[in-house]
Amino acid sequence: GHWNWKFDGGQLLSKVVIDGTTYQGSNTLDTYASAPGQTTNQLAGVQGTRRLFTWPWSVNANKQGFSFGNGAPSGSTSGSSNLWQNPGGYTMPFTRVWVRPKLSNATTAPQIPASGYSPDAKPDALDDRSERADWGVVGLNHTGEATVEPYDTSVLAVEAVGSRVFVGGRFTGVQAGAGGATTAQASLAAFDLDGNWISTFRPNIAGRVWDLDVTADGKLVVAGDFTSIDGVANTRGLAVLDPTTGAVQSGFRASISRVETAEWRVRTVDVSGGWIYAAGLFDRASGNGSSAATVAHAASFDATTGALGSWRPTPNGSVIDIAVTGDATRVLMAGLFGTVGGSTTHRHFAITDRATGNPTAGTGAWQPSTTTLPAFQQAVADLGNRLAVGGSQHSTQLWNRTRSTLLDATITAPGGDTQVIEVVGSTAYVGCHCGGWAYLGTNDHAAPNGFRAIEPINLVGAWDTATWTYDTTWYPGSLKGASGEGIWAVAGDRRACLWVGGDLDRGAYTGDAATDWLGGFARFCPLDRTVPTAPGNVSVTSAGTARTVRWTASTDPDGASPTYDVVRDGTVIGTVNAATRTFTDPDGPAGARYTVRAVDARGNRSGSGPPIAVS
């Protein structure tokens, strides 16, 4: 189980009782102000000891508790004071919160197995803190660019191909860590799996990169608003590169444009079955040297030649994300469009036939999280027999395959919109500009209600694709962006590390600039799951009722020295450091059985030999 401080989630209250006086309404975030969806708050505007707020205020040194308001009795930072008060802040009374789990006899530890314990590794999990970034990207290239969301984000795309990870966006250069030297390399850069810049990959992108993908034969697909790559003709908006050299592939040629207005871009691509599916904001497309054809913001291209395919849906507005379903029968679309093929049923979140682009029949009505604010969608993913979609007004939704039933929804608050959904293995990672709470089980943006749980989220969260349960064990709370635009790109590499990109500039709060700095993207790698070797030569000697346990050292693959748990009859009775390797049980009963297990820093436990009984 887990426990989090969730009072600052702003849950609505029916009443608050203070010194015997009842006040109707209010909320758990701050009684002084009304929360979204609140109709009654008799404590609104009330300060002093009748105000209670639970959010972390910088003037209160970001401490959380049940803080009073202005005018309450003063306190101090002294450990002997029952009223804590930071200079300039408000008083916070000393408070204790008890978490009291109950253990019954049935849940006590079982006896040591006759053959000893088996090794016990901790579950697969990502580190909460990103890896140190010795390289990143910097700068913003807005040359000839119309204002578009996101506008102040440097990294718009991340794609892993073998031993490399490619980062695309509107950056102007790469930088060697915090305060390091900067090298001009705009819009597309390659890094090894340790995050080091690969200086031999140097394509010249005349514009910005909005999305990346990989073909079946391992070539890099690049999409954006660039007019050319390396000056090669017919590499406008869409191109295929050699992932090692960065050279434009000789066989593929395509050109994307828009005659209606100057603003255009290929914002999203997906590769399936030898075809590249591309969408964004454009109305002309040509491939393999053909004349430009009129299209409506989306088209497919042969992945080898660039020849135009038959998938040509007709959304009446910009497309932000697409995903070809795993069975290759449909293409999902999310965006700003209000119709597809004239059908309003497919507004903002469409399901189209992969062969033709026509909207699929039998699709149910989409249900936005609000009817009073813009409801565009920005991210979509296929989960096999279910679909995930997210976008404006802070929503992430789970639908059945035909989009006839809304199965689940999550609202993030106080911010913000869902911006990317990427499936990596059995996990769907949802990126956003959120920095507060995920209200699981509600589709109500204005006043989240009926939720089954509230969990913390910061810029990215993880859901199990099979059960659609939120991963409460991973919380990258130190991530921070420079402009508040959040995360727009997610990818997993072959080491099982997760790469996220956006406007990121901080990954930790250690006070060491080299450790804390991020340049547009971050890497989160798996926590250690290797167990130490079992302690050797375990022996038990007796002196009266005292039992002394001795053993020889274990080793751990990470090179660190483990600690040791001494176990008697299934219960750990002592933990010993690496140097001691001896433990005395002062009153060991006759017939007691002992063994020893090594434990590393994460809690991975070694196996053990058979228990040793004493008479």
C-alpha cells in the first residue's frame, strides 16, 4: 500500500466545524477560497484561526500542514513551539497524522522454508529521479513560425532506434551540460543511450522537427515544417534519413505544403505495413516525383519511394496526433478538427479506415470533459481492444474498441492538458503540463467528482495497459519545465530507460547545477533488480539462551556492500552492517531456527541456506 498527503487536492466539503460553529461548504485545499465546482463556502474570505490551507506555500518554506490564515497567533521555528511560523509566513499548528496498519496473526511471517529462502528481487520500476544530463539541447528557433502550441518548447519529438535516441524540435544547438559549451545543431540531434551527443550525426534541417518514427528496416522518418534537409529537393515536411550518417535516403522523396495560408506543418507520423501515415496542417502533398495532390491535412506515403497512398481522410482542421491500430485496419486521429468526411461524430477524436481514410461506421459519440470550453484532443493510442485519447481540459480517456463506451477517464488539476500518450511495453505513459493531482475515474473537468482515487502527478504519469491502473510507485516530482508547457514526447530505449521531452530544464533539486540541469529532455532508467549473493558459512553457537549467528560476506553486482537481515522463525530480529557479520540473539528459545539474508540498498534480498535449528 501507499499513503500520500492529498488534502491539497481540493476535495469539496459539505461543512466545516470550528469551535462548535458549523460553516457550510468549503474544501480541503483552502477554506479562504472556493474550489472548482463549489457552490457554497461560508468560510470564503475568512482569515485567522478559522482559515485552514494545506498547500505548500513558499513563504511557509513549502511546508504542508493545516495552516492558519493572516492574523492568527504568532509562532516560531523553534522545535519547542506548538505553533510553527516562518518569518513572513502564517502560523502552522503542530499536527500529527497517524497511519496505523493492523496486522492479524494470519498475516505474520511464515516459517523459514526447509531449503532456505529463494532470492527476492524488487518489482520492475523506474527511478523517480532522472539520470544526470551531461548533454542537452538549447535555444528556440521561431524563424518564419506562426504562433502554435507549444511555442516555447525546445523538444517536440523523441525516437529510439537501436543504440541511439533521436531528439527533434525547434532547438538551435546542443550543450555539454549545465553551463557547458554549445554547438550549433538545429532541430534534430542524436544521442547514445547514456545521453551523450553523437557529433557525427549532423543533418541540416531548414525548419523544425515535429515528429519522428522508424521504418521496418530501421530508417529514421522525420516530419515537421522544414523546407528541406541538407538542401535536397523534395524533402519538404517529410523525409527518411540514415540513422547512422544522417544522410537523406536516396529512394524516398516527398513534398508537403499549404496554399491556403503560409502556416503549415507535418505534425505527426506513424509507420505501419510499409506505409508512412502523416498528418498535420497542410493541403498539398506529392511523393516520388508526382505532381502535388490536394489533400486535407493527412495522407499516406510509400515508406520506400514516397509515392502517395490511398489513405486520405478529410478532417476540416489541424491534426495533432495519429496512431495506426495494431491490427492495421484503422488509423486514429486527434486534433482541432470539427468533422471528418463531414461527420461531426468524429470531431476532435476520429477513427478512420486505414485503406481509404473514411470515418468508420458504428462509432459512438465522443464525450468531452466539458461542454463550455474548447475540447480539442492532442494524443491518441491503440491498446488492442481499447483506445486511449487525451487533450484539452485536462482529460485522459479510455474507450472500447468502437468508441461506443467510455470505460474510464482521468482529470488532472489544477493543470493541465494531456499532450502525449505513448505505449512502451505494457505501460502507457501520459505526458501533460500538469503539476498537481490525477482524479482517477471522473470525466468532469469543471468539478471532478465521483472519482475513485486521487494520486499525485507531475508532467508525466504511467498506466498499466492491461488493467488501466495508475502506477503509484513512480512519481518524477523533481521534473520542471522552463515555460510551463510540459512534456510533448516520450520514448523507451532498449535498456528499458524512458526518455521524455518538452521544455524541461530541471530534473532534481540537489543544489548542484550539474546534477539538476536538463536540456529539453530527461532519461529515467530502471531501478536495480539484481539480488546479492547469499551469505556463506552461516553458523549458530549457544551460550545459555544466547544465540550468536555468524556468516561470511555476500557480494552485490553493483559493487556496494549489502546489509544483512538475521531471521529467526520467519521474523527479522536484527539488521547488521557489512563489516560486522555477527549477531547475538540474547534470548533465543530452544528449537529456534535461524538464517541470514543479504539486502542491497533498494531492498533486493538474497536467498539463504537452510535454517539452522538450536536445541
